[in-house]
Amino acid sequence: MNTATLLISCPDQKGLSAAIANFLFTYNANIVHSDQHQDSTDDLFLMRVEWDLTDFTLDMASFAPAFQPIADRFSMKWTVALSAERPRVAIFVSKYDHCLVDLLHRHQSGELACDIPLVISNHEDCRAVTEFYGVPFHVIPVSKDNKAEAEAAQHALLQANHVDLIVLARYMQVLSHDFTAQWPQRVINIHHSFLPAFDGAKPYHRAFARGVKLIGATSHYVTEILDDGPIIEQDVQRISHREDVEDLVLKGRDLEKVVLSRAVKWHLENRVLVYANKTVIFA
Amino acid sequence: MNTATLLISCPDQKGLSAAIANFLFTYNANIVHSDQHQDSTDDLFLMRVEWDLTDFTLDMASFAPAFQPIADRFSMKWTVALSAERPRVAIFVSKYDHCLVDLLHRHQSGELACDIPLVISNHEDCRAVTEFYGVPFHVIPVSKDNKAEAEAAQHALLQANHVDLIVLARYMQVLSHDFTAQWPQRVINIHHSFLPAFDGAKPYHRAFARGVKLIGATSHYVTEILDDGPIIEQDVQRISHREDVEDLVLKGRDLEKVVLSRAVKWHLENRVLVYANKTVIFA
Amino acid sequence: MNTATLLISCPDQKGLSAAIANFLFTYNANIVHSDQHQDSTDDLFLMRVEWDLTDFTLDMASFAPAFQPIADRFSMKWTVALSAERPRVAIFVSKYDHCLVDLLHRHQSGELACDIPLVISNHEDCRAVTEFYGVPFHVIPVSKDNKAEAEAAQHALLQANHVDLIVLARYMQVLSHDFTAQWPQRVINIHHSFLPAFDGAKPYHRAFARGVKLIGATSHYVTEILDDGPIIEQDVQRISHREDVEDLVLKGRDLEKVVLSRAVKWHLENRVLVYANKTVIFA
Amino acid sequence: MNTATLLISCPDQKGLSAAIANFLFTYNANIVHSDQHQDSTDDLFLMRVEWDLTDFTLDMASFAPAFQPIADRFSMKWTVALSAERPRVAIFVSKYDHCLVDLLHRHQSGELACDIPLVISNHEDCRAVTEFYGVPFHVIPVSKDNKAEAEAAQHALLQANHVDLIVLARYMQVLSHDFTAQWPQRVINIHHSFLPAFDGAKPYHRAFARGVKLIGATSHYVTEILDDGPIIEQDVQRISHREDVEDLVLKGRDLEKVVLSRAVKWHLENRVLVYANKTVIFA
């Protein structure tokens, strides 16, 4: 189905729903999904609406000028995305390949509505499986001394490949503030704990030492503050005293894969709306 | 907050959202929650919208005649409910009191937006706790021979108390077709299995014998076919070989309480829309 | 069934299982449950074994002198408990009554193998329901100025009632170091977050502000450091953007009840073994 | 670590633990894991014990004659397995490749303690990914008319490759009774529902039609009765009205992968003990 998706956030006001619904009806939109949320705490209106473009009488090239007056009236932040324009995703990986393989296989199976023009790594390890899935693999080594140059090289590759979204699939380097500032809400990370518990290094070891009864994983947008960005998805798994740290690491992989892939899928389908360092997931 | 809630289901058509939103905006509704769903399988439009009545300029007594033309145009089934009019709930119970106590305590705590004018039982066991919570307790014994009379007596009590909803809180009698036919979508049962697995008698024993790794509970509207009505809520809990049938029964109680109370709460808040022997939960 | 339960922890060594099994077999024990765990990280052996006393030929009054030589040989820490000797539990509560009511009802239903000689509160609110369940209710007001005196009064009541275990059922006061030092591994608290996330005050508010996708509850033994003691049980529940702080508080109650009651039950059944600020749950 | 694992089931009797522990201690076994279960319903004793072979003074070739007298005394069914002897696993697959890819990747990552000498399919589709992981891929087409011949060809391949375990990774053919009779408790299937609900064909469609609130997956040993063998593992995932059948199929894949891989892993680590058409999982 050839659809458009509109994401809107603005101060809550009377008449918002009517204004949006009338606009879409004027151009004969066939709405296939619509979801809205009134956040009473922050007095916000948040909405996602997706419509079939088959009978839509407004050329999408003219959408912005046609919709902007309504957006202005209600002080909306808004974006519109077309299912026909597939986002371009770069995956960053180090040596652990489980999230990478999971994403590549889902992509091949048609689960992820995107193109993956490249994988970037600081190690050679994941080359074979990446190339098996037909994706170019680039190695850019990173050390304490060459971080700025490495990021410049990464950035050049991302630009050259017109990348829209970066997915850190257990990429073991911390991105610089400069880098993350250039990709706001466009870098998704998977952290191997139930944030905010065990942010930072070695979360499974610390979970084991603390004696928690569940381990977790968290996917979030990357911001300047480590492991602090808006959370997109989390999940947990029960553990027992019979499992040592190595068992937690293994069990955690299954969490990491599924939590990261859900976050990426929702982002690609324009189901994620960020506000107040939080997300609304219209799923 | 003094609100009205409209539940709508009808064939999906263009212009539905606009028509409803415009109607509400015409009378200056301040929408506090709105949720809609397009079921592409059955080509249905389903919606729940709740608005604050403070600034609403239409007298709710005039709502039906004002809204009916729109309803007719789109072949809607619809109901409207007012938060100011609390539904009246009768709880049926036998000897197991855990669901009853749970509901009475939640009601006292303000979790359930209803009045509970009576509890009906076929045994004396639950009288003390019911009366502790200030609710009249009626015993109507049921046997093979007096079923019709017992149901007539129950019915008379329900009528006299203007009951809107019956909650079967582990009531161990099967209601007759005549009885259930008089209360369509107004009797909520809790079944102690993950339906459709283990419908009928002794589900924990059968779950134990089958060796399942999770047990469940299911709340559903009662229909003429036993354990077959529209499912409102389900949940499960992991079990291990260390647990025997008695342990499953104990563990299951926690599932039964929470699953039944969610279903009752959602029904009372007009969050449940039934179609095609299924429910949409606007929660 | 009339049983004894032995809990053992010691450095792991060859021959441990044989020594314990032989000891029990010598006195004709009929083992009904046995569970052991080798912690390879700390090189520890941990065991729980429960046996039917019907045919046991050793008088339990003579158990300690008979077993001590084995315990000495393997440097064991050990305790033995008899199902015939029900622990005596004091529940501390403030104004929120959901955990209290849950525990009292479970106790009445036979789920908790203990006596509850008293409930202590700093408020009058929970008197009626406590007394309905036949448990004496004592009010000891607590303020900044009288904390030491209040704890002395509590302590006197606990002593007078021969209390073995204190359960903090949403008791909103922090116990002093002096107090907790007197009750090592004998005070169980319920904290309304997934520890170590959101330790301290107002966890639901902070969970809402952080935008987590799951909320949790944690039961743990109280130590001198707030919310830092050995975790006995945790569980989580998914939330959505449609739920505000008040909804989290409501939803959290169900977690708190079930997590606290599991911890208390396991403690009473001698299923909890503490080591290295962690617990092994032999359940 | 080089270990041996003993699995035992027999009528429960006094002295069992002592006899086994003494036997192992006699030969200086260093026990690394031991778990036992008394099933009071069937009056059975079930045990798994794993020990390090480093200091073990009994040649494992002599284990059976040495242990058999004890086994005879207590009427034990028992098996012993050595970590040094990796089971040989054949994977059967049709066109859906998600479980196959998951298993191959886990195997490559060292999660599964086995060799995979071959994959057998009735279609060509999964050849490339199987061969990428270095595993020979055999196509044996199956039709109504050639079923017996096809199974004979499969059987010959399994024999030639000394296969110990068959994993049906969404293999869409029903095996004949003759075939399954030859591989008792050695064929693991993944069924895409929460058994016993929705056994047989098209479980996701039927789950959707019934309006369940959770979907599930079940791994089990294959017996002569379809979807009726001993359950090894199950798990579920919450769904909402926003998901249609295709979404359930996608979501179910994640359940299928993780549930099947856990079952295979536990089988390979000798953690599964079958009795009374049920399993005990010593995990």
C-alpha cells in the first residue's frame, strides 16, 4: 500500500482533531490508521495518522504549503513521510554480531522498510556475514588518538550514502558530542540493561553483582549524555541463581536483538514521536 | 473530571473522522482521549472518544437526537456514557473469595468507577467480608432441581437493584441460556485458563497433566456457549516442575484477580468495544 | 505434612552432597524436596533440603549436636526450621493499605505459613481492616522528633510478641541503623521500582519523567543502606504513553502486592538463602 | 570444562540421594551442578547431576557397569552424557528460514553444544544461508505420492551422518508414525501457538479469529499424535487489536526462534527429562 504518515505534536487545543480530519477529508484521504494522545501532564496533543494515497487528490509535493497554515494556527511541530521513500540506514557494529545478523536477516525478510547501503565497523570480524547479505562493509579503526578523524571518515561515508538513520548494533565506541549533535533523533542505540539501572559499562556484570532477578535491554535515541536519550523500547527476562555472568550475556543477546529491532522498525514506520526526552510509540 | 464517552463501530468510510470531530467541535468539546482503529480484515471503523463536559454546549439529554443523523449517515452502532452516571455492578461468588475480596477492596480504594449494590452467592461463606465492605450479601442456593427458580430470584434482585453489569467472581454455576440472553455483553466471567486452552472444568488439573510451562487466566463476556465469549483480557505466569496442582491453583489466584479486575475496570470506563466475537480495548 | 528444612552455605568441596545425604539417610529421612547450587563465581555450595519427619529417627531437639560435626568439617553456615513452628510476623504499614490487605487475606486463606500477632502503624487508617482479620492493631505515631522513642516502643511490642520477621507493607518511614542492625535479614521491604533504578523517593514520578516502558517493584531485606539490601523478588509491568503518574501508581499496586507476598512466602518457607548481598531462592 | 551429566528417573525411595552421592564421591567427582525433584503426584524421583571429570577416578568407559547395580537397586531409568561427545543435529526446514538462520547463527556463536552435519529441506530456498554457515544442504522433495520414499531418503541421510537429534525448524510436513517411532524423544518441533490451544494448521489465523490477547509458541518432542508430545518450552507475547494476522505472523517469528532455541539448547545440555508425557527442565 502506498501511504503517507503525518506525525504531529503541539499544545492541546479544541478543534485540533476537526482541523486535521477536515484537511485530510478535503483531499479525499482514505485513513488506514489514526492514533492520537492528549498528554495531560504537559498539556500536549500528539498524533499519528496514516492514509492511503490512491484517491488522495493533493500532490504530496504540495502537501507542505497546503498544510502549513493549519500547522501555524496550532503551533504544530510536524513531519510527513511517504512509504514510497524508504529511509537509508547505516548499521555500526564492533565484534558482537548478533544484533547485526538479526537486523540483516529481518531486512532480507522484508520486516524493515528501509534500505541498508552500508555497515561501518571498527573491526573486520563482521565482514563475511554483512557481505553475504549483499551490504557493503567498511572498516574504520578507532583509537583514542584518531577518534576525530575516524568520525570524520564515518561522516563522509554517511553523507555519500545519503543515510537517514544510524543504528548502533552493539557498537562499542562512544560517539562524540559533535557527532551526535549532527544526528539528533537519528541514532538508535541498544544498551544491555534496563535503563536507568546499570547505565555505562559492563551492565551484565553489575546486574549479576547486585543480584537482580530480571535482566533487561533498552533501545534509545542517542543524545550527548551517555545512555540518557529518549527510550524507545525496553524488555526484560527473568534470571535465576543458576545463571552466571556468561549466562546473562547469552540470555541478554535475545533481549538486545528483539528490543533493538522493534525500535528500528517503529522508527522506520514513523511510529515514534519524541517529546520531553520521552517517546510516544504509536504502535 | 466530568466527561462523556462515545463508543462507535461502523463500516469504514472516508469522512468518518471529520464528521465526528466536527460534531464535537461544533459543541465546543474539549477532547481528553481519542482512539480509533481501522480493522482492515473486516473493513470496520471503531472509535472511542472521551471529552470534558465543562465547556460542552450540548445538553447531554439532547445528545442522541443531535448525533443520530451522523450515526445514520455512516450506519453506526454507538453508545454514549457519562462519568457522572456510575454503573451498578452485582458480583456473583461461590466459596472462593479471592476475586471478590480483590474487587471489593479496589472499589473501596476508588479504582472502580461503579456502585456495588449487592453480592449474590449460592453459599454463606463470603458474607462477613462482603458486609465488612458495606455491601448487602444475598444467598440464593442453587441445585440441579431449583436452577430456574434460583435464576428467577437472582433476576428479581438484579432488577430491584437496577444492575447494569454482572461480574462472575469465580461463581461456580453455569448460567442458563435464558439468563445470559437477557444480559448480552453485560456478564463478565473469569476463567482460570488461557482460553481457548482448557475451557470447561478443572483447567489447572488439566494444565498440570499436559505439562504446560505457563498457566493463564481469561476474562470474557459470557455468551450462550461456555467459555466462548469475547475475550477482554488474558495473562499468564510461568510455572516449573517444582509446582504441583495445588501450587498452580495458588499461583492462578493472582492471575485471576488481576485479569478480572482489569476487565471490569475497562468495561466500567467504556474502553471495551465488542465486534465479531472479539474485543477492542481502548486502554 | 510435618517437615524440617535445612539451609546450608559453605565453601564448595568434594563430598559435601554425600556427607549431607548420608547424615539424613542414617536417621531415615524421607526427603520431599532437595535443591542445591554451586556458585562457581564465589566457589560456594548452597543447599536447601526438606524432609518428612514421620519416620525420622533423630529427635529434632538433638539435631544440632548431631549435625554440628559435619557442619564444622565443611565450615557450614546452617539453619534448620520446623514446619510445626510457625514464624511470628509483624506487619508495619502507614496509610496505603493494599499490601496489608493482600497479606491479611492470603494469611486467612492459608497461603502464608505464619502467625501474625500484630500490625504496627504510624496512622489510624488501617485499623478497621486489620481488626476485621482478627489481628491487633497498634498505632505508634512517628515524627522527626520522636523517632528514637517510637522505635523503642515498636521494639518493645515486637519483643513482647516474640516476632521473628517484620514486613514493611508500604511503611513510609525509614528505619534507623540501630533498628535494622537488630533485625538482620529479618525485615522485608517492598520498594515500588525495579531496583537499582529509582531507589529512594517518588519512584513512579521519576519513572514517568524518564519515560521508561516498564515499571517494577522489588522486595528486599532491609540493610543499613536504603534500598540496597539483598533482593528477594522483582517483577515488572508494561506501561504506555496513555498512562499518567496516577495510572502508574495504580498499576504498581498490583506489582507491589504480588512481589511482596512472594518474598514473604518464600522467607516463611525457608526458601531464601542470603550470600554476598544476594539471595538464592530455592523455589 | 570436561564434564559428565547423569539423568535419572525412578520411584522415589529413601536412600536415593545418599546412594548417588556416595557413588560419585567414591570416584572423587567434583560436582558442578546438581538438581533433583521429587514429584509427589507420581511419587517419582528425578535428578540431573553434572560433574567435572578432571579428578574423576572412574574411566567413563567403565561407568555403566559400575553404576548399574545402584540403578538396579532403585529401578532407575538413567542416561549419562559427556560434554566431550557433541551430539550431531540435523535441521529440517521448508521455506521459512527464520528458525534455521537463528539456529545456525547460535551454533556459530558457540551457544549450542553440538555439531550440525546437515540441513534437509523439501525446497531449495534455504540453500544459500545454510551453505554460508558451512553446513551441507540436502533437498528431498516431498509430495503426497512420494512420502514413504522421501522419508526413506531422509532416514538414509540421517544414518549416514550419525545424527542424534532432529530439529524441525518450521518444517511444514507431518512426519509419518513410522518415522517418529524411530526417533523417540529425539525430534524437537516448534509449533506456532500456545499448545494445547490452536494445535494443527494455521494457528495465527485462528488466534486472530478468536481474539486472544496473547500469542504463543511451543517447542515439544514429536510423538505419533500431532502437536501432542511432551512440551519442552513455551512463551507468549502480548498483541493488540492494531495487529492483523500478518503482524501476528511477524511477531510470532521472534517467539518461535527463542522458544525453539531454548529447547534445543536444553536438550543438548541434557537438561530435559521426560516422564508422563511431560518434561522436567533442569535449567
